[in-house]
Amino acid sequence: MAFYKFPENFKWGSATSAHQIEGNNHNDWTEWETSKLRVESLKIKGLDPNNFISGRACDSYNRYEEDFDIAKKLNQNIHRFSIEWSRIEPKEGRFDEKEMQHYVNVVRALRDRGIEPMITLWHFTNPTWFARKGGFINIDSPTYFTRYVKYVVEHLKDQNVRLWITFNEATDVYSSHSYFIRKWLPQHRNILEWRRVNKNIVKSHIAVYKEIQNIYSPAESFNEVRPRISKEVEPRDPSQASHNVEVGMAIRNTWSVGGNNFYEKIIGELYNYYRNMYFWTEAFPYYDFMGLNYYEIDRRVPGSYKTLPKQDWWMKDMSWELYPKGIYYVLKQLTKFKKPIFITENGYSGPDDERQRYVKEHLKWVWQAIQDGVDVWGYTYWSLLDNFEWDHGYTPKFGLVEVNYKTFERHIRPSAWEYAKICKDNQLEY
């Protein structure tokens, strides 16, 4: 058995998102999932539409304290969650103080348990009024998004929230699923719309980054702050964050293996840029850390099977080919930006013993990346709970905690206790 000791102050936790666990949301996704077109398309595929309606989800809007008690019991010291924009601003320009107070209470509940909050401001869903304006196709979308974020951050600044994620997988998953391959609403296939959405999301992030920095440090102009952020290359402790705030973004990078000949290499480089590196390049240096979501290897580049043999380890629920060493390569690839990294998502849906193996295999390679000079701040497993997995419905079971969707009873899986030991010891034994 080998022992892999992680750096002092390394953060251990789990992640969730509002729409996937809260229940009873009303946003563009809930309108789409119950639409006649969506229901009929599922029936044609022989699927039960009810399995793809989020509904009450995990009822975590009402049970978040119970969930945080479990996270504390599992020795977690950080929790990544998201705020539902449609709750905060259900109608254009009209903010709901009661819903904002709910999220203040959520943060306080985490603090009371000694758990660091990491807040994601956007995780795939939009208010219906924003969607009807075209969402992030709209040229004014950065203004709308910044207004919402300003309201939220001003209300949570006094709760000592220091870690913010602006968008989750917006330019890598959301834009392509919604505007390129017609998988998610609005189910368009338009390369010009895809490019416009990506550009507006980058603009939104930069605007929000400046806004948050200004809220926390109004005495200093952004021009004074920026050089210290962009030139930061030494490892940093997030508990000693400059200006008491760190703002990042979460992207689902995959290990994309290209071929050997000239054509395959060119295609591979282009694909890797738009799939993995686009946001980090276009938004640089306007982020303090990089959120990495990593799950699987990507075989869509020509020649990839010749370069890397088939792995014969699959996450069947998601049809993903698994390659734990890929997280090492992705982490090394991101060092070019000279920013610290959080593993903001990494998880397994399937047999619980395989979940234990999945986590340990990936953490082994995260540890190796740290030994080789990558500045990794922490790891948040996806997900704390079984939840609603978008176009996959309720079939996947990523949770450290099993959820009975009829009674909402929580049951801690054996893999959660294995992970809890790692969290407590700050060390992997494998």
C-alpha cells in the first residue's frame, strides 16, 4: 500500500447545483422539460418522460441543513453549490429578498459547520424572461448577468464568501449542447449562434470578475489589482486570498488524444482549443483560479484510438470511457496559464466499489501532478447527493449519498466513508 500525502490546507469536499437538488424551480429548463415537443421526443425513444422532469429533485431547498450535517460527518471542509438565478430575479429587474435570504441562510449553515462555501453563480439554467430575450445570444446579456451577480455578491460579502465561480461549463458543454448539437434547449444548430454565445459568456465573466473585485476592494482600481493576479506564479493558500476574494470559472476539460499524421494533429489541436482551452485563453487574465471538471477521455478526434488503446473501463450510465491518468495530463496542460486550480467536479455513477476505485485512481494522479509542480488547491467530488442529471434524468447515481426520491431519505454509501477517511487524513492510502 502506498501513501499519498496532500499539501497542508488542501481542501476536501463535494459539489452540487441548485436545479439538480433544490426542487420546485421555475426556469427555462423546467418549461422545456414539460413541453409537448420534449415529452414526445422521449416517448419516441421509448423513455419515460417522468424520469426527465426535475420536479422536487432532492428537496434540498428544504433539507440543506440535513445535507450539510452529512457533509460535516464525512469530514468535508468545503462545499461547492450554486445559486439559482431564476429564484433571485424571477422577473426582469425585480429581485426577491426572501429568496436571497434563503441563500444567506445556506451560507451561514455551512459556516456553522466549519465548511467553506464555494458559490457558483450560473449552472446551466436561466430565468424565463432572460431566455425569452435570447439568453446569451443577446448582446446585452453581460449587462443582465452582471446586474444579478452584483445583487447576490453585495448580499453575501458580509458572510465572508471568498470563493466564487462565475459559470459552470458554459463555453464547453452548455454552448455546444444548446447551439451546436441540439441536445439541450433551445436545440439550435447554428455555428454563428454558438460563437456568439461563447463570446458573450466570456464578456459576462470578465464584467462580473471586475464587479466582484470592486465590491470586495473598492479602494483599489482594477488596473492596480490585475498585475498582481496575472503575475502570480507561486503556490497560494486560498485561506490567505488577496483582497479576501478569489473568482474563477469551471470548465469540463477532457483529455483529448489526437492522431499521429499532420491532418489528425491539426484537427486535434483545433478541437482541443475550442473544447478545452477557449475560455482560459479568451478570459485571461481575468480569473484568480481555474475550476477543473474532469470525468473521461474524449475520442472524437481522428486517430485517437491509434494513439491511445481502448481502456475497457466505462461509466455505463453516461457512456463515458474512463482514463484516470488523463486528469494528470489536463492539469499539466493548464499550467501554461500560471493560475492555481481547484478540481471542482470529478465523480462516478455506477457500482459503489467502482466509485471508490474511480476516486482513488484520480486522486493518485492529482497527487502526482502536485508533486510535478501543479498548484492544486482542493478537490470537490461530484456529487454529494444523487440528483437530477439533466438530459440523463434520474438514472445516473453519482452521489456519495443515495437519495430515495419518494421519501427523500438520505443513505450514506460505503464509498462516502472511504472518501471521508481521505478528507480527515489529508492522505490517500492506495
